[in-house]
Amino acid sequence: MSQLKGKTALVTGSTSGIGLAMAIGLAKQGVNIMVNGFGEKDNAIAQIKACGVEVDYHGADMSKPAEIADLISQTEKRFGSLDILVNNAGIQHTATVQDFPAAQWDAIIAINLSSAFHTTHYALPGMKKRNWGRIINIASVHGLVGSAQKSAYVAAKHGIVGLTKVVALENAQTGITCNAICPGWVLTPLVQKQVDARAEREKITNEQAKHDLVAEKQPSGNFVTPEQLAALAVFLCSQDASEVRGAAWNMDGGWTAQ
Ligand SMILES: NC(=O)C1=CN([C@@H]2O[C@H](COP(=O)(O)OP(=O)(O)OC[C@H]3O[C@@H](n4cnc5c(N)ncnc54)[C@H](O)[C@@H]3O)[C@@H](O)[C@H]2O)C=CC1
Ligand SMILES: CC(=O)CC(=O)O
């Protein structure tokens, strides 16, 4: 039987992409799930429920600290505890610094970085009481290296890697671990938009644009899959990973090895 059976996870931004795969991966281990995000929530809930666990949904906007406080307290109330926190919600906007709209900068910093501070701040007291917790921050290769036209995203992702280290250190002598996962390209709606823009800009097919996007950065030539990332998250939640603390663990087809 899974060691995780009966625990509760909140996965922010779990209505699509990587977050949905994380939620399903954990649900397959018997973990009850609080879903959050602005995508197709009924579809996400149905897929998670099919794993035989309890599921609920909270529509908190991760750019709003008061809604995040309510999300954590409702999760604890509904399931009795919050054991696994996956900070995953994120958005992207591409432009040079000179052309970057200030409102987009603020939104990316709020959703991709500050939300993880707020969720962690509110989730830690309960985890400390039970002396067990797993906090997994979905960073990116862009938490380790930069790319042009992604100032806010790269700054937020470097920030979340820093936050991960501090949370890990502050809880190093407890049963609470905090780690970051740093994926390379994963074909989700966030990346499909960039593929579409590239196809349009370069007057090439969508397939060619996908190929070129990956080939430019990722030596394997393959997208990372959401399911591969979910398997890593399940490992980080296990007892075998109890001494993995403050890691920024890349799964990127070789992107950051170059
Ligand atoms: N797709 C990729 O290649 C990579 C993605 N990531 C990160 O993975 C995370 C998930 O992204 P993807 O699955 O790719 O994108 P996605 O667009 O499929 O999913 C993003 C999720 O966040 C939710 N969301 C957006 N704004 C929100 C808000 N204000 N409040 C609550 N939820 C909100 C969306 O509704 C959705 O559920 C992001 O943090 C992203 O930066 C990291 C590395 C690579
Ligand atoms: C690799 C990522 O994190 C996705 C992106 O840069 O848009």
C-alpha cells in the first residue's frame, strides 16, 4: 500500500498541464486532492476522482493573498490536514525588458513567485503540528538559467529556487521538506502559445515550430512529459526522499547541462 494513502495535497493551477498531471499522479497514490486553477475544472475533478480519492475545488486567484489564505484554511477544513503543497500555478509573457508591460511583470511575480510564499506561510503551521510535510515548488530551467524576452518569468523562477532553499533550511530538523522541480520544455497550453506564435512569426507549420522550439534548447530533442514530472513529485513525497532538502532538481532533456 502507498505510504501516501490518506494524505491531502493542494496543487495550485491543477486544472491543466503539469499541475493536473501532478494531481493525478498523487491521486494514484491514494492522496486526496484540492484542485485550483482557472481551466476546465470539471474535467480535472473527474480525472482525479476516477483514481478513487476525495477531491474538492477552490477557485482562489493566486495573485490575491486573501484568497490564498482562504484556500489553505478551506483545504484543512475539508480534508482535516494539508500534507503536500505543490506550488505550480504560473503564467508566461514574452517581450524585451524595454517593451515589457509593467502590469504583466506584476502579475507574473505575484502568481509565479509571491503565491508560493503565501501558500507556504499559511500551510507551515499545520505541517509543523504534524511534523510531516512536503512542499514542491514547480520552478523551471528558467530558475537556473536565463532566456531573452522572459525577464519576469526568469526573475520569478530564480526567486522560487531561492525561496525553496530558505524554506528547506528553516525546516531542516523537521519532517517537512521543500524542493523545487525545474522542468525544461513541456507541451502544455503555456508552451503551445509560444509554439503558435513561432509558427505565425516564421510562417512555418505547427509541427516545425514545435521541433525548432525544442531543438533550440533541449539536446534530447524531446519534450519532457507532465507524467514524468509527476513521477518525480511522487518520489519527492516518499520516505526515501526525506533527506532531499532544498534541491533544484532539473528534468530538462539536457538543457542546463550545456
Ligand atoms: N510548460 C513548460 O514547458 C514548463 C512549465 N513550467 C511551470 O509549470 C507550471 C505549470 O505550467 P503549465 O502546466 O505549463 O501551464 P498551464 O497553462 O497548462 O497551467 C497553468 C495553470 O495555472 C493556472 N493559473 C494561472 N493563473 C492563475 C491564477 N491567477 N490563480 C490560480 N491559478 C492560475 C491555470 O488555470 C492552469 O491551471 C508553471 O509554474 C510553469 O511556469 C516550468 C517549466 C516548463
Ligand atoms: C521552460 C519553461 O519554463 C517555459 C517557458 O520558458 O515558457
